[in-house]
Amino acid sequence: MAGRPAGENEAEPARKRKRRRRSKSAKQQAAVASAPQGGSAQLVESSLGERKGHKRSKKARHRRGLQGRPLTSGERQPAQQRATDGGNGRSGPSASNGQTASQQRPGQRADQPRAPYVADSEPPAPLYAALDLGTNNCRLLIAQPTRPGQFRVVDAFSRIVRLGEGLGASGRLSDEAMERAVEALKICASKLGARTIRRSRLIATEAARAAENGESFLERVARETGLDLEIINRETEARLAVSGCSSLVDRETRSVVLFDIGGGSSEIAVIRIGDSRSNRLANHITHWTSLPVGVVTLSERHGGQHVTPASFEAMVQEVEGMLSRFDSPPVEALANGASGSGFHLIGTSGTVTTLAGVHLDLPRYDRRRVDGLWLTDDEVSAMQARLLSWDFNARAANPCIGPDRADLVLAGCAILEAIRRRWPSTRMRVADRGLREGLLTDMMADDGAWRRSRPRRHQRGANAGSQEGNKA
């Protein structure tokens, strides 16, 4: 070996490795040729695994890395992953405690489905539920608190049941209306039963409040669905409507007239905000009223399918007569001077959201574009005139109205017009929210859900042994 040329020792290991690979390849081919059917694939896979193990492991790590990236807004979680997330509606690994989906739990095999990992020191946000059984609709929201004063909707349900149909003439809930409501409430009960709810409140409003058989109907609901609904009074209804719209009142606003046009009643609240604004907007209510008229009752009295300018004006005057008995400050006092910059209207009902959808010419109703929208006084007048010019079929064909509301929308516009005449304003804000949002806001505030902050990522290790929430 001492007599070999320089560099030969360096080349020899490479030649030996090549000879070994050629020899091994030949043996593998011979074994494949002589192996029985079904055994060759296993032999080849084993040999390739020995030779390319490092490449396969690298690719496997790469694949796991892709699986663990946070979901974008346009992606949906797999159903299995959502199920393993405890139903809390998290949108991906980034919504947990910073661990990616590729990080395994102790004892978990690599081929098992990976669920988002939540540290013991950071429990998921609790769920709250609110149900509103009104004269026209049955609505449910399930949500969890997020930032102070806000929450994230996990599940929702809404169906037109027309519980108050015929109530004005008979004073009782009809069998058909009660059956429709019970069927909708069964769906709500199934949604509530599928999740762990920390706190819920289930209410019924004007139809159950005014009907002779309202209490017996709720007893039937409890028997058939297991849901225990409470009938709230009109003052509570007005306060809940205000609570649900708190985030839509700007800091520079000094006074607001908020109205909720329902199916059987309409709640109106005068809100005056001084220099010190309370965390609960309902605390600033100075005057409120509940008119015993809504879109269902008014359309049944005056006709909702064929509405003429004369019949529309008759509806407006009926509501104006009710408002004349409401003792509230003059609009000049609310507007803080001639400019009126500190005063505006807020409407929370299907009537104002429908007007907004028609104004935006939406091909399909979109809550994200409607909720919080500002409409000028001229725009509201133009939309009301446009709807009044349409016949029933044209209203039913509009995607933001539909056949279920086509006979109700002009009655709602008449109530809105009476309110606008009583409190003229240069602008109105549209709220696609109401009693359910007010219920959720009040429950979360009462529980202090927004006072407890979760530990930051760098604090988790230090706080792992403590289960107490920090005060914000």
C-alpha cells in the first residue's frame, strides 16, 4: 500500500461502494425473479427502504409540515378535526396555543389523525347560547367570547315560523302556528344538546306574551323539546335590543333613537350619552316605549300583499297615533344643536336590513355587508318608494325579500316612516342584530368573560401549574 500512487487511497473507498451497490442490485434482481408471486413487492420495498430511508423520512417531515400550517380564511377544517376540537369552532392550529397540528400528543401514533393541541393552562373559551322566539321568527345563536365586548358565533339557526299569525283577530295562537314553532324549536334543542353550553337564556316575546294560550304553549314546548322558555316583558325586550347594538354606537355619538320593528310589537329606546359612557349602553336609556304593533299585526289589519300609496299612508298614520302618546325629548334636544352631528337613528329589524340589501342591490343577502351600514335620509326614502312601486310578485322575486317577507316588508316600512317623522335624522345605521346578541352580551358581561385574559405564549410555561385566569 505504501507504493501506491498518491490519491489512489482516496479513490478506493468510492470504487468499493460502487461494487457493493452493483452486487446488491444484482442479488435483488435475482431474488425478485425467483420469489413467489406477491413476495417480490415486499422485497423491493424493503431494499428501497434501506437505500432511500433518509429521503423518505425527509419527505415525511415535509408532509407533516404542510399538514400543520394554519388554515387560511378560505379553507375549511376537516369534519373529524372539528369534532376532536370539542366543538369550540376553532379555525385551525393558529387558534390554539401555538402548537401546530403536526405535534403529537404523548402515545399518539404517527398515522393517527392529529387534533389541535390545547395546553392545560389555556382552556377553550366557554360557549353561551341565546334563543329568541318572536312573533315571526325563531332564532338561535351559540357563541364564545373573544375580544372585550365581542364574541364569535359558533352555530346559528333562524326560521320564519309566524307564531303570531291570526293572533290579532282571535287572541290565541293557532294550532298550525304552534306546530311550526315546535318543529323549529326541536332543531334548536338538537343543536344545544350537541354542545357543552356554560350558560343559556331562551326567551319568547310578544306573541307568547299577548296570546291567551301563550303559557300553555310554552308548557307544550317544554314537554316536546325539553326547552324551558321564559316570556320577557317589554322593558326587558327594549333593553336587550339596545345591548345587542352597543358596538354600533360611535364614541362621538351623544344621542340615539334605537328601534326594533318586530312581528307583533316594536320597541323604541331614547339613549343619551354624557361625558362618562358606561360599558353597558342600556344604562343610558332615558325613555323607552313598546308599541303593540309589528309587521305581522299591521299587515293583517291593512293587507300586505296589495299595498297602495293610500293604504301605506293609513298604516303610517296608525303608528303615528301610537307614537304621539310617547313622552320623549324633542329631536332638537337630542341633536345637540342645528347640525345634529351627535344624533342618529339605529334600526335593528328585518325591515331595515331588507332596505339595506335592496339599496346595495345584493344578488343574495349578505350580513357582512349590511350590518353596520350607514344610510342617508334620502336613501331610505328612495328605497321605501322603490318597494312601494313594486307589486307582490316583484317583491317576492327580490333575493333580499323573498316570498316569506313579501307581504310584511311594506308594513315594516310604514312603522319606519312613522319613526322617521317623529325623529328626523340625516342618517340611519343598519343593525343585523337584536335580542340574541343582547342576551349573549349580557350573559358574558355578567360572567366576567371578557375580564379574564389568557396567558401569552411566553407565559405558558410559567403558568402551567396555575388554572386561575388573569384579570385584564
